[in-house]
Amino acid sequence: MDPYLDILGKRIRAKRRELGMSQEGLAHEAGLDRSYVGRIERGEHNLTFVSLVRIARAMECDVAALTIGLPTASSKTGLEQ
């Protein structure tokens, strides 16, 4: 499991719960399958940017609010070569 997907999934779940939304409700509002939302929240699925935008829109928040600090400035992803 990728640690960034895990963190992002936890943030999505926390925001959804803060709003009192069910996974099914979020999936419906975002136009996604409920099982897909569940896999995202568990960090099991590498979601597309479009899916992230749909989720953020459904929760009436910015994508930035869900991704702030990802990755951390000190992290090395292997992409800086």
C-alpha cells in the first residue's frame, strides 16, 4: 500500500464523516461506485485526478484541502532523478 494513498484515503473518510455522509451518499453525489469509494478510503486504489475532483466537489471542498502536505517537502519518491 502506498503511504500517500493511505493518507489521502483517511482524509477523504474523515471529511465524509465530518459531513455526516455515508460512502453510498458520497459515491452517488460524486458519480462513482460505492465499492470504488471504499477502496479509495482504504488506500487500496490509485484514483484518477478526475475522481478526486468529483469527490472534492461532492464534499464541497477543494482538492487542495484533501492533499495539503502531500508529498512532504522532505520526502523522496524516486521521481526526482
